[in-house]
Amino acid sequence: MRTRCYIFGLVITIISFNACVPTKNLGKNEQLLLGIEPKGISNVSQTDIEAVYQQQPNRVFLGSTPYLAIYNFGKKFYSPARIDERILKLRTTRSEKISEAGGDSAKVRRIQDRFDRRIARQRDRKEKGNLLMQIGEPPAIYDSLLMERTMDQVDVYMNTKGYFNHLAGYEKLEKGKKVYITINITENAPYRYSSFDYHIPDDTLLAVVKRYEDRSLLKLGEVYDEQAISEERDRLYDMIRHNGYYDFARAYIIFEPDTSFGGNTVRLRTVIQNPEDGNTHKAYTIRNVYFKTDADRFGLSRDTLAYNHVNYLAYEHNYSSKILDKKVSVYPGQRYSQFRTTLTQRRLAEMDVFQFSNISYNKVTDPTDSLARNQLNAFINAMPSKKYQATTELGMNFTERRPGPFSSIRLKVRNVFGGAENLEFGIRGGLEGQINISDPSQTVMIREFGGDAALTFPVFILPFGGKSILQDYNPRTRVYSGYTNVDRSEFQRSIYEASLDYIWYKYPRPLQTPTIQYVFSPVNVNIIQVGRIDPAFDSTLTNLSSGSRSFRESFRSGFISFVGFSFTYNTNDFAQTRNARYLRTLVEVGGLTSKLGIMPDVGSLRKFQYARLNPDYRRYIPLGDRRFFVYRFNAGVGSPLFGSNALPYDKYFFAGGASSVRAWTARRLGPGSYPTRVLNEDTELADLPEQPGEVLLEASAEYRFNMFSFFNGAFFVDAGNVWLLKPDNRPGSHFEFNRFYKEFAVGTGFGLRLDFSVVILRFDLATQVYNPAGDANGNKFVIRDFRFSDIFKQVNQADRRTNLNIGIGYPF
């Protein structure tokens, strides 16, 4: 009954919104523009078409204009005259305060700065309106002149894409004082490249251009595109600068298209003009290279150390010239190259020991040396970063209706041994709410603390050398050790970790941001010591271990050694604003040392042998106007090997939580269709408070949009579950091809995200739609049991349908 009331209320609200497009404040001849829709396009981008609109319509949601309504409401409290009075009063008060300050110039400046800031805020409020007006949007009054300008821009855009014979017009639909525009576009056949030729008077430069002709971004038969031509101009400019032409300017490059030959063809000529002061372009070579590794000090001279023909200048040589030489690509005798210049800067920045670096060139002027005419001296200037850098993080999570604080402190020490090595130390700790396994109506706090240390080298450290391997791929060697102590109601244990990692990157182009990261970990050692296990939890483990997999063995003190490899492909940026793809694949094989006969003696510690694979794919699609459609597929499988009967508990897969199926609490979903509730109250036979699985399948989709300012929203749908590979004593918990697709748990919800640029605070409210385990009555479609109050009170896990997730950053 309650659900029906919610639905009825939602319908009434939608109907009310549909009838609530405010037009009563419009003038006699004014109309509200509520939509512009392009139709008929199939080969050009609708987002690009929308970007040339000269007038943006008011945003419509469920047939209403909420942003306009907020603006109109805020305007009721907006008074420019009152703001002018405040500004005048501030100016008067400022004059009085300055008079009272007398001749104290410092005090006068402070007064002026303080009041100037206040006056500037009032002026900004007068220009932009109050807070509600800034959250909302002003009425978009339809302007026929701006519509004509929009059509002109549409024509320009279509021509830039090669559709010179297109037809474009618009239709205006009036509904009272509301206007809807439809732009009708007929693309017709585009123009395509039929031939390319060059007009380059400088024969030497012509030979350089032809040498790299096969790398051209323009191909015969492709559609004419001015954006592609602009990118080709950039390619030519970069290529010429890479080949010694220090003075070359982009303005020398001109493209001349000729469409007069008919047949929807374009003959494109590339023209590279000669400089005004000569008949040829000059190619320069490097004469000397100077590398400064510290800041200038007035009145003191630096010591010079020559290594591999580069002069290293420093007051104190704190950085190994052998290591720096592996990052330098500019040497005497080379032709000037913008590529090698930028590559050197990138490599120095990746070392994380210099605050910034730049490379400048001076032309050699020596009238007595005839060879000095086309020579350059290179100056590499690197400013060291702070040797010690400390960072502190404080935060709060919210689980099981309990706030849990967490904190971490990290210290970085740069250039520890003089070879650009970086040493990092960190300590962390936090609390998190968890349901008491003995009394599900209560919440207890999990305590976790730990620390770690990592030493990173800017080269590969191998037994047989390796310091010159993969230098173009930013190689790093990391030695890591860590300690974690977890104290929960079910158990208490400590984990000791050590690893050796080799990290390198692949770049789409040498001067671009890397898109692929490889991490090979030949040595990983974990020691787990279990100090306490709750008797009720131990009894549950024993019951679950009566099947083919021994969960009890997973919670014994153990020794884990494994070899790992990870591959990450990412074309997005930090803010996730690009049309991008992301793929991460993790592979682990544990326990091989025992098969190779080199397993160390670890006493009574249990040894694990297993294999684990976890691919994760994500797609980011911009829709324009700060709107995005994003989806994700995440899968995993892990299994014991060589007769072993259990995975290490941390190597199982889990579903549910802030970055998984959000309608279920963290790690509580599954396995399969097994019902996660007490089965027999007399014997208190219960499953694990966390539901581990050996197979993971999950998918998520989000529609993200900007609401106003830094407030973003998202509608999302999640589906997924975990399973075991073989049956145990929990019916429905194992994976079978003929039914696994029926056991996907489905949830949906709405998210509010506060985007502060450097950090994103996320609130996701999710409710269950389909529960493969069913409710107490066996119903699997549980959306009708939605209760908003579940997020504010303690509810049995099996009965909870709604979950609030609070996190930092996007879920994927």
C-alpha cells in the first residue's frame, strides 16, 4: 500500500511539473524557447551541431522547466537597487575607516583590500543574481535573429565537414508562448579527396616532407574535413620542427582546396612558404648542451662535470649524471629536434625529483667561426622539488548507519641515494560500521590500521643490469613492504606484505600522456597471522567447509607467494570528461615456488596455490552540455591449483557496495541465488557476513548530468553477482551456464555528486529491483518493497531494500 502511495505521489508530481512551465512573466510578444532538435543527420556529430547554437533553450525535465522555476523564485528576492545601496554604504564605511587609520599605510592597504573584496562580491551578485538565480537559468526568450545566425553557423559547420551541397532549414512549432524548433538537415553526398600535391619552393624541405608522406592524416577517398586538415597542419609543423628547423612557424603552412573539377571531389594542395628573409628555411644542429640541476645563487659559480658530452652544472652535484644521462635525449652534434626536446622534459618530469624543467636554445653567434651560423647551444634547467613532502588525509565513511573516521599520513623523501630514488612511508587507520554477527540488530565498529614503505628507482634493477632497458617507456622499479591489522567482530588478523614490482608505460605518441601501464610483480610475499576467531563465525566456517571448498582453511594463518601482472589501458582524464575507454586486467598465479622446489620453510603456516584473473572494462561517452553515458563490465575467476582446496580469503571476489551493485551493502551480495539469511534459528546456522565467490560478473550503466554549478546528478542501473565454481552445502551458490543469467541481482538509483575539481564527493541512493535469492515469500522482484526509511534505521540485511553509499570519486 505504501509503495502505491509513493507511485501515485510521483505521478501527481510529474503531472504538476508538466503543467508548470512559467510563461506569465513574459512580455506581450515574447515566447519561451524550450527546445532545438536537429534532424536528418547521420554522418556528422549532433553534439557539434548543438555547440553552434547562438541561443540555448531552457532545459526541460519531465515536461517542466525546473531551472527556470528556481531562477524566477530567486528573482523575487533580487533587488539591484538594494545592492547599489550596500555598495554605497561599503564605500562610505571604507572612507571612514581609512580616515581613522591616519598615516598608517599598511593598515590603509588592509582596509582597502578588505572592502574592495566585499564590493567586488556585491557587484558580482548584481551582475549574476543571487544564489538561487545562479543555480537556475534565466528565461530563453526566442529571438528570430539569433535563430538565423544559428542556421548560418550550421551551414558553416556542414561545409567544414565536406557537405557543401547540404540543405538546411528550420521549423517553428508554437504552443501558446512556448516555442520548439526543429532543424531539418539534408546532408547529400559529401566531397572527397581525389588528389594531393605540394608547392614547396625549398627543395630540401620538400624532401623532408615527402620522406614522412606516408604518415599523413589525410587519405585519398576520405571526406573533406577542416578539423582533419588542421590536425595535418599540426603534424607537418611538428615533423618539420623535429628535423632541425628551429625557426619554422606554423603560419608558413597553407592548404588550398580546389572543388572546381566536379564530381564532389577535392584536390588539395599543401603550400609551405619560404621565410621573408631568405629563399630557404634553416636547419640547426646542437653545439653544446648544459644541464643545471639547482637554482641560481647570486655571486657564486657552479662546478662543471662533463659526462657523455653533456656539461652538468651544479653548486653541489646531488644527482647522478649516469642516471640523468638516461633521461636526456639532446646531445651535441644532433640536429635540433622539438621531439627530443619535449621527450627530455617529459622524462625529467616523470622522475618526480624536479619541481619543473625547461629546455631553451640560444643561437651561436661567433663571427670568427664559419660553422656557427646554424648552430644552437641547449640549456636544460631543472629546479629540484622539496626533498621532504608530507601529505595528510582525513575523511569519514558511512556504513550500517554509523559514521567511521579514517586518516592517513604519508612522507616522501626524494633522491635518497643521489640516483633519483624516492622513498615513501605511510601510516593509516580508520573505523567502519559492521553488523554484529551475534546480534544483527546491533552495529559494531571495525578497527583497521597499518603502515607501508616503498622505494622507487627510475630504472629497472635486474640481476644482469637492465638500467638501459625500456628507457622510452618510463621504467621504474619499486620495492614495497606493508603491514595491516584488522580487528572485526568475527576475527582479528595481521597481514605482512612484501613485493618487487617493475612498472613501465606506453605512449600513443612520444609526446602525449601515457595510455597503457604495465606492472610485472615477480616477487610477492604475504604472511597472514590470525589472532582470534569468533566462535559463532568459526562455526559458520565449519558448516560452509563441509562442501567441496574449505572456507575454514582460508582463515588459518597462512603464507602466500604469487607472481602477478597487470595491464591498464586508459584514454580518459582525471575528471572523466573525454570520449574514452578503460581496460584493466589483473593476473595472479600463487604457490608456484612450491612446485619449483624453492618454497621456504614457514613452519605451521598454511600454503596457498591458486590462479586468479580479473578483467574490468569501462566506456565513457560524452553527450554534450556536461552530460555523459558511462557503462562498465567487470568479471573475475579464481580457483585453487595443484590439489589445493581453498583460495586465500583476500583473493575471493565480492559483490555489493559503493563501487559494485550499490543496492546491496558492501561484500554482502550472493553467492548465486542462495538466500543470505539465518536458515535455522534453533541452531543459528548462518552464512558468512561477507559473501565470497570464485566467479564474479557485474555490469553498471550511468547517465551523468550537471544540475547546477558543482552539483552533478546521475541515474544508474547495476547488475551482478558472485558464484562458486563447485557446489557446496549452500543451494544455488555455484555457477552453472544454464542458469547464471537468471541470478543477476539488479538495482537502480539516483546519485548526487559534488564536483570540487580536486575531489568529488558522491552520494548514491540505490534500491533493489530484482533479488535472485527472493524475499521471505519467495518474491524476486522486490522493487515494490522500497522503503526510503531503510537508510536511517537498523534493518536486517535480508529485509533491506535501500542503501545509501557515500564515497570519494566516481564509482567507475
